[in-house]
Amino acid sequence: MGVLSRLWFAMRTRNIEDAGTDDSIILIINEDGVEKLNFTFPDTSQDDQERGKANLYGIGGFGIRTENLTDSSIKVAIKGKDFWFPEHVLIWGEEADNRIVPLAAEWDIEAGISKDPKEGSSSFTVRRVGYPMSPAAPVPDSKARVRQILVVLTTANVNDAGTGQQPSIEITYAGGRKHEEEIRTFRMNELKKGQAFFSLPDTEVPALPSSPVPRWNNLDSIVLKAGGDDAWLPSSFFVFGFTTPYVDPHPKLHYKEPKPSFIMPLVSIPNWNLGTLSTDLDEGKPSISLPLLPIPTFQPGPIDPLDIARP
């Protein structure tokens, strides 16, 4: 089992009136009943907790052991009375041996937080997540179906790093079957310099008739492709796969999708060093092949493999 050397905390604030806050957000982690982390995130170059905006923060791991974390171990709190309404939260870690570990997540959060008791609770617990597990042994399921892709990234905080165009990722699996997914931005300034983005596509990675099923162990490549000649320079870039497809709930529809509990880390580039993307060859590369993470050989968390059926 592993000791965390680094933690990553990604979030997106709801795009509704008064969802954003000027107060600081706090991450609290308890290990075996002992508070190991109580970290207040400082102001950054990002649009911190603003309406409809994403944020991505990296901090030290504080020696936390992943196998000791449970559903009640990880909380997110707010420092003041300025109400904040998050939409999605994903927390993952990097262990000392460079293994990427999904730790906790919540999707479509139903209540905001504030220290004003009239507005709700001052914190919420983030549900523990982990790798999809093999039904035959307590190890990650290399044959798990990849049904959906999540991209979390930041754009470099330097002049001309941002773009008004929409890049995409192209996934090749099973010796040549390709699936291309646009990194949807909706607002063209969302990949501006120094900002984070949380791209949760609303389409499932397809399993086409008479073709291999996309699985964790048959992903051949993930290629990041420029959206045009407007150069873009990331600062960090992460890709995750879900075994359960999930889409942002439509505001006029009142149904609930299953929320992903089992997550496959596919790409982890905390410090981007692969160059600028652009279809203009004088400014960058039109596409970049991203390094794929190896499939881990054991599960560092407490999730019971008997609860999991192979997708």
C-alpha cells in the first residue's frame, strides 16, 4: 500500500446565480480518526470558485496512507459565510512510486456550503472512490470497460498560452479502432491563460458492432489535437476513464444518472512539457501523443472487490 506524495483537487462551481464565493475552500482529511490534513487553498491566478468555473489545485500528500481512507475521511469546508455551491469534485493522489490513485469524488452535488447556518452546512463529505476491481481477485480489473472520458487541465499562466478554439482528444484502442472526443468549452474563453477546465463529455465511448469493446487494457493511444491555428499551451493535463457513463443532468429533466465510483487514471501530466499545440507549424504541433499510465497491480483503498461486477 502507498503513502501519498501529492494530492490533486479538481472542482467545478455550479453555473447558477450566487453559486460562486469569495471565501476560501478547505480540504480536510482524517486517517484512522486522526486529522492529517486541514489545508486552506490560497488565491491563485485561476478564477477561484467563480460561477460556472473549474479549478484544479495540487498540494503535498502529507504522508497520508491511502488504504486508511474511508467514506468519512475526506471533507470539503468553507472558511466564511459567503455561500458556495459546487457541482462536481474529484480528488486523486500520487503515491511515492508515481502511481496515480483515485481517492474521492462527488458528482451533481445537491447542496452548497456556508458558515451561515441559514444557508446550510459548513462542509460536506466526499465519497470514497477507487479503481474498478477484478471479480476474481483483489486487484484492479485490467479488462474494465471504458465508457466515458473525463479531462481535467490547466492552461499555462503565460502570455498567449490561451486559445479561443476547442482542442480534442483521439482515443485509439484494440489495434486501430478510434474514438474522437471534443474537449467542449461552450464559452470560448474557458481555455484562457492561467485557468483550469473540467471537461465531462455527454457521450459514451462507443462499442461498435463487430468491433472490440474499449477496455482499460486495450487502449493503444490518446492523442491531444489542436483546435486550429490559435496556439494553446497547457500547464497540466489529466485524463480519467469511467466504467459508468455519466452526463451532467439537464436542468429541465428530473432523473439521476448513476454516479461513477470506479475510475481509471489514464494520463497524468502534472507539469506539461510536451510543447504548444497549433495547426500552424510555426507556432506548435497539430497533435501530441500523451503518455499512458500503466495499469496498477493492486488496489490501495478499502473498496470491497466482491461488490463489483465486471462491466
